[in-house]
Amino acid sequence: MPFCQKTLTILYLENIILQLVDEKRLILYLRVIMLPKPLYELASKLQYFPGVGVRSSQKLALDILELPPEKYGELIESLSSVRQQVTFCKECGFFADQALASGLCDICENTSRKQHQLCLVEKPTDVLTLEKSQIFKGRYHVLTNLISPLDNIFAEHTTLGDLLERRVQDLLASGLPELELILFFKAGFSGDATTAYIKDILVQKQLVERVNITKLAQGLPMYYNPDTLDQATMVRALEDRRPA
Ligand SMILES: [Zn+2]
């Protein structure tokens, strides 16, 4: 085989191996050989979590195996009960403790939080992102979804009805002269569609004079994602928010 062709063949084979490694198949194949099946099964299930790859899942599986019996028992108990014990706050949609009779999350229970600022987020985990900034002292409303007609997601698939028909009305009726809705969701088509819908409903209900809509300041990446914002950027963006 001529040198050049041989080199190309080796490069081709290396490429195939790299692709296999990329797709985790080669590593998984090696793990199957090395790990007993239950450990391999546990490691593969730990890969359900974002950011947990083959190596870290294997390490976690081994760490779990080596836990002292009492801690292992506590972990199993937490895993089996967390879904039954965590619910969503009946006021804002953030995570709440099922055992609390109020049905409210810690934030809604906290009477010192500002009533006149409602931050609209897409997912409950976005609340945690914003709480890390420690400068927002208002309350939240979790929309669950953003409107995206291309994906067949409309207003009825969000909690916008609950926000605009109940919450905003209740807050204004309670004596608040004005309300600020702060939009904290990823920019782009679905964010724009959701913003347009909110504005539309406020116009229909003749509430534009009493409800201000603001969004995070310019300077953020155009298609920012709340999950990936660093704390300093988030603080600055919140402080310099502007009309939406
Ligand atoms: Zn709440």
C-alpha cells in the first residue's frame, strides 16, 4: 500500500474510533466488561441527569455503592419520596412542600417580599437562578411554557391565564396602585410571542396604565438563557431593566 494511502487509511480508522468515543459506545463497551451489571445499570441511569457523562456516572455509582448503610438508606428513602412530598406553589408555581397546609412556597410565605413586582419565568428552576443574585426582592410567576405556535404551544398550555385573569387582578384589587411584570425568560421567538400576548391582554383589560412590563437590560446576549447567566451579569441586567 502506498504511504499516502496507508496514512489515509490510518486516519480513517482513527476517525471511526474517535466517533465511537464521541458517541460513548467504545467507553460504554469497555465499562460493560469491567463493571458488574447492576453497577453498569445504575451508572447508565445516572446519565439521565444533564452534565453527567459516562465517567462521572460511573464514579457516582461507585460512591453510592460505598455509602455507609444508614446513609444509603436515607438516600433511597429521599429518592422514593421526593416526588410525593414536593408540589408546586398554588400562588406562583415554584416548588413547595406538600406537607405545608398553606400550599405556598417559601417566597410566597415571606410577607416582606414586594407585592408590586412579579418576575415571570418559564420554569421553576429559573427562580433559583434569579434568587442567586440576591437582589430581587419581589415575587414570581412560573409560566411552565412560553408560547410557541410553531411547536403547538399556546396560551392555554401556560399559566398566563392564571396570571392575567386572577393574580394581576387580585393584586390590583388589593390596593396596589401599580404592578411591574419583569420578564425573565430566554429571548427569541417564543419569548417575543409570550410578551406580545401579555401586552395584548393588558390592552384588552385596559390595564396598561397600571401594569408596567420590563425586561432585562441590553448587554445580555441576544438569545440568552437564564440557566447560563452568571451572577454579575444577572445583577447588572436586573438593575438596568427597561420597558419591554
Ligand atoms: Zn409561591
